[in-house]
Amino acid sequence: MGETICDYSGGSVAGTEGCFPPGYKPFKPEEHGLERGFRCKVPQEALLKLLAGLESDRADGTGKAGDQASEFGQHHRCAVFPGVGMDCCVIPLRHGGLSLVQTTDFFYPLVEDPYMMGRIACANVLSDLYAMGITECDNMLMLLSVSQKMNDKDREKVMPLMIRGFRDAAEEGGTSVTGGQTVINPWIIVGGVASVVCQPNEFIMPDGAVPGDVLVLTKPLGTQVAVNAHQWLEQPERWNKIKLVVTKEEVKEAYQEAMFSMATLNRTAAGLMHKFQAHAATDVTGFGLLGHANNLAAQQRNEVAFVIHNLPIIAKMTAISKACGNLFNLVQGTSAETSGGLLVCLPREQAAKFCSEMKSQSSGAGGQGASGGAWIIGIVEKGDRRARIIDKPRIIEVPPRGSQAANQDNSSTSPDQNPNLS
């Protein structure tokens, strides 16, 4: 996450209390006897180059995910790779057409609240399963690194909250944490492993996009910008760069929105992928929207390209990104996200219905609230298995929940909000 490092100093924005999990109170270090200022990604191109050696062991030797996917069930005791750099491995088992689907992920803290950080870490791990349309997880392990710089008091107050957040998010996803690994390290690190045994009809291989499909995104972009901007509130030299385009209150609201969004499971979207016949999907995380869109496009069996016209972004984060020059490149699609939404390829006739149901289920469950739902952001056309964002994409400003704008009727998921996709 670039220069994002957590600062556990607590606080909340007025009007957002109903968005927290039941019984949750924002973490304030001073209430636990801690100091108020308590603090505690390999580039995509380099990573893919490092992982390229894994493809030599694949059954067909071609490196094409589609060939193996089309013969799924004929290979036994060998991994069916959705593709190097994609979300999960799918391993056919010896027992009657069942497969083990598994993923792992971890990162450094990026929000102030250790409980919410635990929830975000768990949501981020589970998201890899959800990106394949899998809604159930059989088991989770937690990976936890305790910083050697923490004293006993800090460790005993903070780490249990992080563990509880991870556990609570796992339970929300219908699974449980049965073990893991804990080490001492210079930095706090949190993550986990998610595993499920399932039948072929329970997951969607990420390789079936066809020309004419529509691209849908299920969470707004801008989480990295929001988290960094919030840290800059206490760094005058950095705050001075953005204070002309945003107020402190707007930064605090955006930060809360980013935190809630990152902690929200993508489970609803995973279920709707089956209902509305999704052809492929991935989740948007550390490589940014364009990076993950390119990864997904490269895995397609058909010769297609993804063209992105619309960018739903947390309100004011576009202005902050532009004020910072090339630091984030948010509109260019390369700004890192954490526990971002699913990027889903849907049949054109299903896309608007998918968005509508996402919005109604999110609001009805009291989860994502006013900013919940999904946005049609582009199309699939014939092409060279790459993705691109048009020169002047339409920016959809997504108001943070609890803000005055969010309390007004938000019709961002309606078809007329997504012109120029024909």
C-alpha cells in the first residue's frame, strides 16, 4: 500500500454510527492506556515475472488457462490454475469431482482501528473466493506477525482486538478460524488462508468473457487515497498540498467510507454472479483497477478486450489524487486498493439487474448503506486480451455513508447513469 502505515488514534465521523458492526465502538488508544499517537507489495510486473516459472508445470504446457478449464474434471491430482496472478488455485481432488479451492493473502495495517483492521484483513482473504463466485468457506487460518517494537502493554491491548475483528468477519462469512501462525517480526502483519471443498457448479472460472459483455464494479475506488489523506491531517507539509481541494471533514468522511468499504465482504456479489450468469470476475486490490482488469483480460479464452468508461470513486478522492500529481494515479487505474470490489463480466441484459439487486441487498442488510451497490463501468469487445481506460472517463463521485449527499437518493446504479457503453 505504498506509504500507508497504520496510526491507531481512533475517532469517528458523525452520522456513521449505524454503519459499524453491532456493539462496536471506535478504538481510542487512550481508553486502553496507550498513547494517542500509537502507530504500528511487490510491483505487478516484477511479481508476474517471478511467478512465471509456475506455469511450466501445468498439464498442457501452453500457459493458457482456458484450455485447462475446458477440460476440467479430466485432470486429477493436478492444480487447475485460473492463471498466474489470479485469485485462487483450484485443485481437483481424488474424490468424485470435488475440488479444493484455496487462497492466501496478508498485508500491513492501514487503518487506525485494530478491530476494523482485522475485519479488513479477513474480508480481503475471503474476497479471492468470492471472485470465483464461491459463497461458502470451509475453513480459515490466520497469519499474524507481532511487531518486536511493541511493548507488552501495546501487544496485549492491540493484538486481541485485531484477532477478534478477523474472527468476527470470518463468522459473518459463515466460516471459522481454526488455527494459523504467529511470529515476532519488525512489523505488524495480518492475513490468512481460506479453503473450501466444492463441486464444479459452485465456482465460476474467470475465463468466459465474450464480446458484448458489460463490466461491473461492486465497490468504489479511492481507498488508498482516503487512508493517506487521513494520515496527512497531522502532517502539515502534506496537508498543505491538498487543503485547497478538500476539507478536513470531507477527508474524515472519506476515510470512514474507505474503512467500511474495505471491511465489507463481497459475499453478496459472489452469490449474484450465479443468479445473473457472470462469465468471469476478479477482485480489485493492490494492482489497482487497471492492473487487475489486465490480469483478467489476459486469462480469457476468447480474444477480447476490456474498455472502461466510468470510474466510481469515493467523493473528493479524484481531486486529492490530481493535487498530488503522479503519487496515486487514481484516474489512470493504477492506484492500489485494499479489499476492493469485484470486477465482474456480465451479459449485457443482466448487468443493470445485477446492480439493482446489489444496491437493494446492501441497503436492506444495513451493510454498505447509501454508498453500497454496483456500477456499470465498461464493456467487453473483440481485442487482444488487454484492458484500457478511455482518455476522459466519467467520474462517478460516490458520497460517503453518513454524509449529507449520501442521505439523498443515489441513483448511480441505474442504466441512465452509464451512457456511451454501446
